[in-house]
Amino acid sequence: MLRTWFCPIIEHWTSSASCAKSVTKIGTTKRGIGPAYGDKAARTGLRVSDLMQPTLFSKKLEAKMRENNAILRALGAEPNDFREVNQAISWRRAQC
């Protein structure tokens, strides 16, 4: 269920990041595994438990998206819109 919330962001992020890599390509699953492990190691990832606290989740999501959007811009990709993503997540949360 959670995967469907973030799927468009993950696909955009992984495809943009992999396009900017060097000539030697190792491939990607485009499922967000690399960024997920990176966030876990850096302890900056969003957790499912954060969804239970909408204000906290929105603050964490905004900070994470600000960081990732800066990287996307540096790679020449279009950044994601925080309001659009947060609204979609809020709508899905209401459906549960």
C-alpha cells in the first residue's frame, strides 16, 4: 500500500539519478531500493509510524523533498512538488 504512494517519486528519483551516473552502467530496478537504503543509513528516511502524526510527517516529508529536489536540480531533472505529494498522501491516509 505505501509503495503506491511513493512510486512516482521513487521512479523519478531513481531514473534521474541513474541517468547522471558515469559511462559504466550497473543498472537499476527503479524501485527505490538504493535511495531507501541510503536514507536508512543516513537515518533521514520517512517511517510508516510517521504517518500516524500528520504534522510531523509533513515536516519530515518537506525536509526530505527539499534535499532530494536539490539533487534532482543538480542532475538537470525536474523537482517534485511538495504540496502535490503531501496532498496525495493526505488523501490516501484519509482513505485508510
